[in-house]
Amino acid sequence: MNKYPLYLAPMEDVTDPAFRMLCKRFGADRVYTEFVNADALIRDVAASTRKLTISDAERPVAIQIYGRDPESMAAAAKIVEEAKPDFIDINFGCPVKKVAGKGAGAGLLRDVPKMLEITKSVVNAVHTPVTAKTRLGWDFDSLYSRPLGGGLGRGFIVDLAEALQDCGIQELAIHGRTRAQMYTGEADWTLIGEVKNNPRMHIPIIGNGDVTTPERAKECFDRYGVDAIMIGRATFGCPWIFEDIKNYLEPNGCPSTGKPTEGAVMQWCVDILKEHVERSIEWIGDERKGIVHSRRHFANSPVFKGLFDFKQTRIALLRAETKDEVFRIMDEIVTKWG
């Protein structure tokens, strides 16, 4: 096994097959699908069943599901298993109102008995290894409460991790924020480290949150001892971050994909962004929708950050609706700033 495993975090409207395959090429050791609504799967909603599309080239790949009912989650897990993923992941961490506010995702941090019931139901329903992803707690005040009552404990997430392990999950990923934080503030890796260093834990612990540089990745592995790191928003417009981190942690840790070490770096990166646009169009089957779908990567790519007097060009790039127009603007960027 790789000494420093790096995983692509599951992200809605981001981790579709087009993006997963790019991240895989650049060294992601595991990729995750977008989350899939259990109830929608049971109803055979096309948009949800389409998310089960995976390929052997992506492996190992996990399909993530979410819901608030144990029976529905178990039934959905059986449907997911037919797609033959390497892992079935349960989402206990999504903070958005339409998920958490309805008692699913991070909303289950306020109903741990039901969270554990869901976990047991899914584990018992399938033969595929089941994993889970969650957050530190609901809010700051919950961090040192006991998830199943009984007064002060060692910490909410430490106790919760043990309980989830007892339900039969094979791995646990922890985002170092509470639900109340959403994606603001800094991720707290100290509590992730406490889970990992709990002698009662024997399953792998995956850390997630604010890993944006190779230096930070090394610090998280060295200081907190996690078994793997999951990278989310830092991959936007930057699927090569996995290669950058791996080659920092271990010389030649990732097979070279041809990224120049000096000179012509912008051109190389823009070529990858173009490829992503083409893959998105192919996956969605519509040029305009494929471009709109991949816009967040233009907006967040580090390639374009810090360029002098770039605002108007950025606006034009985000308004472009044809592939030719997007590519023309990107070529102009390379000519002017590359």
C-alpha cells in the first residue's frame, strides 16, 4: 500500500466520471462519486441512478449514499452493490440545509442512535466494505458532549468513531469542522488526531479539511498519524494536486504525467483544463451544460489566481457558452500571462 494515500473527496456536482478520471491519472489513490440520495435510488430516478456509473479504470472507487431512514439506506446499498464499487460510503457529513435540515448527512450528528442504526442496516445489507464520512460534531458546544449521553466524555467524535467502528464500518473519514462551521474557519485536525491515536480504534482514519499544499499534507501525515488524506475543494481546477503532493512526500512518488517543473507550466495546466471541459461535455452530452458544469474549475483554478488585471478576462471566461469561446479565451490568457 502507498505510504501516503491520497483520496478525492466526494463532492456534489464535482466528482463525476470526467473529473474522477483526471484525478486518478494524477495519482489519486481512491476516488468517490457524488453523493446519491437513497430514496431517489429506490424510486429509480434517472439522475441518481446515473451517478452509479463507474469504470474499472477508476478503481478503487467508492459510491457514497445518504438518507435518514435505515430501511431505505439498506435497500439503496443493495442497489449500489450491483454497480460493483470497491466501497459503499455513508454520508454523515454533508452540512447543506436541504440535506442536514431534513435529518440526513450531518443532520444525523444530532441523532446518533439513528446514525448507528443506519450504519448497522447498511453493513448488514451488503457484502461490499462499508465506510463512512462525518464531521467533528454539530456545533462547538457539542464537541465534548457524549454522543449517546452519560455526561462528559473524551470528546464527541472520539466516542462516535468507536461506536461507528462497532457497527462494522471498515474506514472512517473525518472532516475537521462542525456542521455549524459549514466550510468556514479552519479545520481542526487535533480532534482527528485524537481519534486516530485512540488505542481502541483499529480501522483506518482518513483526515479531511484544508489540505491545499504538499507541505500541509506532510504535516497532517506526520503530526496526526492519519492513514490517508482526503482532498476536496483544493482539487477544483487543479486535479494535478495529487501528483504535486506525492512527489513532495516521496521523490518520484507519482509517475510523471509530463508537468514541466519550470517554464510553460501555465500552458500545460490550461491544456488539462481544456481536457476537463471536453470530458464534461462528453459526459453530460450537451456543450453548454458541460461548460457550465466545469465553470467552478475555471473560477477556482490556481493557474489564474494572482494574475494582474485579470478580472474582466475572468468574467468573460465564466460567461462563455461554447467550447471554442472558452478555449480562445484560455489561449489568450496563456499568450498574455503565461
